[in-house]
Amino acid sequence: MAPDRQADPLSGIHMRKPKRSEPDETADPELEELIERDRAELLYSLGGGSVFVTVAVSFLLILLVQAPGEWSALLAWFAAIVLVSAIRSVDIFILFPRVSRKPFDGRKMIRRFGLGTSTLALLLGSFPIFFFPHLAVVERAYAFMVCFGMAGGSVTVLSASFPLIVTYCTAVLLPGVAETLIAYQPGGQKFAVIGIVGYISSFFFARTTSRTVLRGLRLMRTNQVLTLRSEQERVHLEAMKSDLADANESLERRVCERTAQLAHEVAERERYAAALSRLASTDPLTGLYNRPTFTARLAGRAEGSVGAPGRVALLFIDLDSFKQINDLRGHEMGDQVLRQTAERVARVIGATGDVARWGGDEFLVALPDCGGEEALRHAERLIEAIKVPITVGADVCRVEASVGVALYPDNGDTADSVIRAADVAMYAAKREGKSRAKRFDPVLADDMADRYDLEQGLRDAIKGDQFRLVFQPIIDARTGACTAFEALLRWNHPVRGAVSPATFIPVAEQSGQIERIGRWVLEEACRAATGWPDPSIAVTVNISVSHVLVGSLLDDVEHALAVSGLPPSRLKIEITETMFLHDADRSAPLFDRLRQMGVGILLDDFGTGFSSLSFLGNLPIDVIKIDQSFVRDAGRNGYATIEAILSIARALGLQVTAEGVETPEQNRNLVERGVGSVQGYLFSRPIPAADVTDWLQMTGRVPDRPFDPAAAPALAASA
């Protein structure tokens, strides 16, 4: 309970203690609420008798009317009086006692009481309007006396509410006065004058009575508060006397207890200060050092203020593909991965160095007195520890890390410069294949700047109309007809000129831009295919692993088909084996859904993965594309591998396309062994989108048309 509040023993309401400088009459919301309840209780306690008086008076009034034709109206009027009085009786004698057993809203109850009272007053006031025309002068006088009596009685009964007195008197007196003035009967003006004087006089009496009652209620409640405070002061003084007596009897014991208490408080404050220090210096999710603390400690180690001055190795750790874990499995799983990774890093490093969470999925390790080779060994141990599967409930998550290594003062003479060097080395490790460690080399800084320039260029490539698609035909090995074109992306940089896809695609994946680029390629390839002369020719589009993992591929395919109008059967999606190695449980249903739409799925670069043949039967694919390396080396090493792939494909009901066909001999050997489709420079280099139709017409590579091989190179050369 707040120190400025005290419970009222009579009502249970907590009332504010007034300050010494405040007068007792200062308005207090809770005190006012108590007074409102008192007003309501006073109204209801006095209102019970008035109900019966109203019924009795109404009965007397109807006896005054000597007009047989009005008996039905009189009975209806009297019935309304009785009905409202009955409702008021239920409210006064049954409902209100139940409400008043506990604290209630006084204003609400006053309004409820006033509604019933005002209704009865209006019914009484309607008597002169309806029935005065049928009364003689003497009977009118009796009726006026009754109304004056009811109005006068209301001053006492309704003394707790001046507005209610005004309402009641107005409703009871004014209708009779108004009717008398309007009807203009002999002697009626006297009644009207008397009524007006009585009406005005009742206001003055009502104001005086109401103020007296309210002042009495306020005084009563204020006295209760003062009595309560006096009692509190008395109890407080007695408690002080008791405390003084106890202090005199056992002063030494109290001093000892206070000393112990102070010691406990000091210890608690020290623990609190230590906790604040930990909060200020550590990451709340992992408990490792945060960025400012780690940077300060790294600078201290370099300067010698933390430990002995000397060489310091810095390891910059970044989790590979962590964004996909957050996107696909939720941030709760991502947080668990970060916590367990932090525990593993701290366990591997132990007390030999400092460990910090740098931000997001990045961690830093500072190892004093550590050379480059030793730092690389530490990095390898960290990579192995991090890649152990992480179990969270029923989920198992695998995460890997790339580590950059830099040395102070070899690679930087300040904490910030060494951290930047390690960051550069880490990105170099990612470019070389991830899940590896890389030591900083000055050349890497130039590579990093070059990579940054490519990232910025990619952000403007689509808006700047720098991308274009070229198409390489896929040929039916038996008929020589073109059955599809593979869409290939080309980038003409405004400064660098033509940039190889092998250079900019990894940068787009690592910088999170591949989804946007992949969406553009899908839409442009589908639009281009709708303009080809043969509606049976399909278009194949390569899809990045990163595009699949972000979860938008299905929507992007549906959008591309919708905006272009291309039938789903003419679109083929090319994927690689690594697509299923990342998250087969999620990617396989996605490609099943695409196949149900009618989109074909091609497994590209088949045979280069480490588990190709073992899991082939479970993949949702339609076509295998034999990697060009097998075709290129078949002349030296024989066709045993290709024949094995063809045998498995036949058993699984899959079609086979061979890439990289460059010579007639390669084509002949592949066709003889049953390869269904071929693709390579023997047939055409990639063709600009605008020349596909001309290429088809010039070469005749459409069903039931002769093939002219001399026409192909001329168009492809412009790509």
C-alpha cells in the first residue's frame, strides 16, 4: 500500500492522507465517492415511504374527478403510477440493499433513483394537463394542495440531491400552473400565482436543506477521516514508545543487528553493481563480451594494459547460411543456435583468450601471444566444434562457420584495423567455399574492395538495364529438333564491361541479392519464351540454392507464369544436388509442388556431388543433366560413368541430357548410348534473346524441318 493511502475501516476504501498544509475540505476523489454513496443511501432510505405516499395521493386525486367519461383514462394513469411505484419498490427494497453490501458507484445509484423519482413526478404532473378541465374550482384547489404537499415533501425526501428536488418540483407544479393560465377559469389566476410563488420558494428551501445535508455528510465523513488519522497517530506514538523501550533494553543487540543489516545491504549493492557491470559488458543472449568491451580489451592487450604487451591473434567467426536458419526455422531456433555456438567457442578457447559476440551471427576471439600457425589451428578446432549438429527439442540443425585470422601488430596497429583485417580474411574464406579458415593477406584487402564494388554494382544492375539473357539450345538427340533453351544471365557492367557469372553470382548470393536477381531472370525468361515461334519449345532457368532457402521460389514462379502467360509445362527449373543437401525436408516438397503445377525439374551438373547416385531415387526430378566434365573426359577415360548414369536413369524413368557437347564424335557416342538430349557448342553458343526466332528459322531446328548446321554459328557469335 502506498504511504499516502490508508484503508477506511468503515468502507474499505483507501483514502489519501491530506498534507498538513491542506485544509480538511480539500477535494479528495475517494472522499467524494464516499459522500456520493452516503447521498445514495439517504435517498433510498427516505424514498421507500414516498413511493406509498405517491400511490395514496394518486388514488385521492382520481376521486376528485367526477367525469364518468374519463374513468378509463384515470385508471390508465393510476395503473402507470402503480407500475412505476412497483418497479421503484423493487429497486428500493430488494435491489439496492444487495448493491449496498459492498462498495458501489454512488453517482450511478443516484441517477437510477432519480430516474424513478422523475418518472413518478412526470406522471403526477400530467394529472392537471389531462384532468383539470373536468374539475371544479374547489377540486382544483384540493389538487393544488396535494401537488404543493408532494413538492414540499420532496424537499425533505430528496434533500440529498438539489438537482433532483428541482426536477421533481418542476414536474409536479409547473404543469398545473401552465394549464390554469392557459385554460383561464375564474379564480384560476390565484392558483397560478400561488403555484409560481410556491415553486420559487421551494427552490430556496431546497437549496438550504440540500446544502445542510451535504455539509452534514461531508462533516461526518471528514470526522471519520480525522478520527482514523488520530487513531493512526496514537498507534504510531505507542509503537514509538515501544521501540524506544526496546531500544533502551537492548541497544547493543539493535546496534549489532543494524550493523549486520548494513553489511548485508553493502553486499547486495556490490552484487547489484557487479550485475550491472556484467550487463554493460556482456551480450544478453550469449553471455559473451559485447562489442565495446571486447574492443577495449583487445586495445588493452595490444597496449599492455590488459596482460603483457605483445602479439595478439584475432579470429573473426561468421556462421555460414545462418540467415536461412532464421528464415526457415524461426528466430527462436536461431537464438538457440547462437547460444550453443557461443558455448562451444568459449569451451574451445577456455581461459586462453577473450570471446565476444560481435553482432548477428559473428563472433570474435582474441588470443594473446599467439602466432599465425597456432591461430589457424585454433580456427580449425572451432570450425570442427561448431559443425557438430545442434539439437533443439525435436529439431536437429547443422551449421558451419568461416573464420578469418589476423595478427596484431602484423596486420594492423590498432584494434579496429586488426578487426577489419580479420573480417576481410573471413569473407575470403567464404568465397573459397565456406567452412574453412583463412589468414589475412594484404592482397585480400584489394579483393574485398573489388567485391564491395561488385555488390554495389549489382544493386543498380536491374534498374540500370545492365542484365540481359542469352539462350543456349537443347537438342533432341534423335530428331535434331530444338526442344528447349537454357536461359543464361549476362551482366554488362558500365565500367568493367562484361562480368562473368562465375564472378558475380557468388557475390549476389553472399550479399543477399540473388533472390531479386533470380526473380528477374524467371520473369524475363518466361516473357521471352512466349515470343518463340514453336509453342512446344520450353525454357530452362537455373535457380540458386539461396533463392530456394529464402522460401519465395514458389510464389516467384507463379508470378512469372502469370505475368508472362507462359504455360507451366514450358518452364523447366534447373537445380543442383547441393539444393537437397542443405535442407531436403523443406526443398523436396517445394519441387513436388512445382511438378504438380506442370513445371519440369532438371538436376544440373549431375555426378559432381558426393552422394549423387545414393539419393537419386528420392529426388522430385524429371531430367538428369550429365555434367560437361564427364563428356569432356569420356574420350580418355571411356564412357563407363555415363553408361552407369544412363542405366540408373532408365531404371528410375528419368530423361538424360548431356552438357558440353563440342565435337561430332562426342555427339555420336552419346546418341549411341541412349542419351535423349544434348547441349553444347557443337550446336550453338548462347544466342541473344532477340535472335532466337531467327536462329530457329535459319537452322530449321523445329519438328519436321531440315537442319542447317552452317547457320548456327553466325547468330551465336553475337552473344
